[in-house]
Amino acid sequence: MDKEAQFKATLELLVPHIIDEIIKTRKIAEDDAFDVLYSSFLYSKLEDEATKLWHLSPLTLVSLLLEELETGTITFPEET
């Protein structure tokens, strides 16, 4: 498996956990949670393997997403 395929597989495993956290924290339907995630700036950065955001926990990623939704900006952790 090449590096890009591995990264896509990682995202496929990570996204359901992020969606579950969005549903819990925002109390919204699954379809709405997908819309929120996929339309976010955070997701555009998460899709970029070079940002290394994929190594953060789903809870941390949702925290960043909530920050984006509330403030319009994201303060990325130093290690990314």
C-alpha cells in the first residue's frame, strides 16, 4: 500500500470517530455532522497529510472544529 492509500485509510478510520464526537457535542443528526465536518476549514487541513492533523485525537479535532465554528479561526496545537 502506498503512502497516499495509507493516509486515505487513516482518514476513513478517523472520520467516524470525529462524527460521533460532533453528534455528542452539538447534539445534531449524523447527516448534519458530516455536513459540518466536510464543509469546515479544519477538514480541508485534515485532508492534507502534510499538516499531520490526522495524528490528533478525535476529541482534540472536534475541539478545534468547535473553535472554528465559534470564532471563525483555529489555533492549531504546536506539535502539528
